[in-house]
Amino acid sequence: MTKPVDSSLPPVSPGTPGALTTGTSRRGFLRALSLAGAAAAFGPRLGAHPLTFSVNDMKLEFYPYTLELRHTFTIATSSRTTTPAMMVRVIKDGIVGYGEASMPPYLGESQDSAKAFLERVHLSAFPDPFQLEDVLRAIDMIAPGNPAAKAAVDIALHDWVGKKIGQPWFRIWGLDPAKTPVTSFTIGIDTKEVVRQKTEEASIYKVLKVKLGRDTDKMMIETIREVTDTPICVDVNQGWKDKAFALEMVEWLAKKNILFVEQPMPKEQIDDIAWLREKSPLPIIGDESVQRLPDVKKAWGVYDGINIKLMKCTGMREAYKMITLARALDMKVMLGCMTETSCAITAAAQLSPLVDWADLDGAVLIKNDIFNGATIVDGKITLPDRPGIGVRPVQ
Ligand SMILES: [Mg+2]
């Protein structure tokens, strides 16, 4: 095992018992006495699980896992039947925190890249795993990119910290679990027969999310409207290249009970998207354009709202900051996902009382989920009342 290359990693706390009694000055000795006094004063109240750590022996484990999709999943730019993932565990004090990286190949990460990144993460280098702000910033600085691998560690640490405190994250963040939104169910680009069948299967959902961006767009919407009037969110995945065509499509969609249009054009066409947004009768939401926190500010004036995904933004901590910034800029917020197990889905669901729309159907789209977590009851996300991110491995 090699040490992280990043020199900004914090050293082991000088507050360890060994450091306090070895070669210390008189001032250091007096400081040690006062710390010992403070520990004695607070010790009994902290009980069997003191919230300070003089030595951190936290371990990180990970293994590759392949998510098997229920149906071949086709969007404007690609088609697939599996999604590579990396499952992560952090372990300390007999508590296990679970995390997950889901890596659709077109986004550039893989099980190999996640393994290479995670091998450089040494959680025992940090004096206190509760200091998520510093720990996650240092992990982010190990290497650029790798957002899903970073999210896996972020989720596992949040799970561990929540379990150590004994509270779920929605409660730590002060959120009302009754305010979770309904979640949409995604229908990929497909033949008329399959679209009809999937729409019928999705009858419990209060919102449908429909992938567009090929030459079958009107057929897709018309087929669904032959079956149901359920509101639809449209995701074009950058599929429309011409702004006049995009406006024509948005105006046509506006008569079909559509809630919003996500990433209508390539993310590079910023001026065209801003032009479309000004004329569009429907809200325009950025997804591929908005990866991390600094992108929220860039999206202001171009999009009406943003789609946040843990696998794009490095995890729960940055997602929370992105929601806060988007709200300050008076933007709409949507919480999305990749195909993921209930581990990452439930982690995202902890934030869902804060958002306008959620698209957290990733675990429903796979057939080999290995966690129990958030469930969908009557189309609405229902959070488990368990500490951490609230998941349990399937026995
Ligand atoms: Mg999208």
C-alpha cells in the first residue's frame, strides 16, 4: 500500500495520547492536562461511543459488481444491457458504511479506473472521520475526474457517520421525510410496442420520464398519450442539434402535458440553449451541462433548473451544496441517478425533500439489487427510518 500522492492530506492528529506524553514542552504538557480535563468532563456524557478520535483505524474495502438491467436501455447517444459498478465499504468500531460507484461507460469511468483511484484513498490518514468537509476535499484532490469513485467514498462515509450518530441523514440535515417528491419512471427510446408495454407497466408512477432525441420523438410521446395522461418529463440527452427545430419540438410538447425538457441540445451550444430557454413555454433543465458545484453558477441564465446526480457531483456533500446554491439563484432542482443499486439511490433520496422533481428509479431498472433501502410507494419516494443512508444488504 502506498501513501497518497497528495501532500495536502492532513497529518495524524498531534492530539494522540502518544504525542502528548513524548518530548513535550511545559506549555504542551499543560495543554495536555487541560485536554485531559475536558475529556474527563465530557467523557461520561459521550457514553460508549466518544465522538472524538485520537487514532483513526478506518478501513476502506471495495469490489467490482455488474448491474444487470431489466430492459435494454437506449438513450439518444447509446444503448446497453449492463452497467459496471464498484461497491465500497468503510469499516471502523464495528460499524460498516456502504457506498457505490455506478459508471455508465459513455461517462468515461470504469471498474479499472475506480479501483486505481480507490487504492489511493487512505482513510486512516485522517484524524477524525467526522470531519467530512476536510476528508472529502482531500479525497477530491487525489486526482481530477473520477466523480463516481469519489461518490462511492462520500456515500460510505456519510453512511458510517450517520450510523455512528444513530440518525438518518434527512434528520441530520433537518428535513421532513414526508416532503419527499414523487419519482418518475424512465422509458427509453424503443419501438411503439415496447413503449406501450412499458407505459402500462409504469401505472403506479405519477410522473413518466421519456427519453427523446432521435427521429421517433413524436411517436414516443403519442404512443404514451394513447395509454395515459400521466405528466411527462422529457430528456433529450443533447439529441437536438438545431435551435429552430428544438423550439418547434418544445412548442409541440407543451400541448402534451409535459413538465419540463432536459438537456435539449449539446452542452457546448450555450447560446442556442439560452435562446431556446427565452422562447420556450416549458422549463429547460441542464443535466450533461451541470456536473459539479461551479457549474451551477454557469447554468444560471442558460437553464431554468439543474439535474443533480451523485455520480456526477462526487456525492451527497457536494449535492447538498449544489441544491443550496441553485435555490439561492432561484433555480429549479431535480435529483437524478444512473442505474444504481438501492445503496446510491437511497443516499440520493436522503436529499429528496429539498428538490422539485426526483428521478430516482435506478434500482427499479436493475434485476440484481443487493440492498434494501428507499422504496417507492404510490409513486412517491419513502425513506427508511434507519441511521446513515438507511440501507441494509439483502441477505
Ligand atoms: Mg438526463
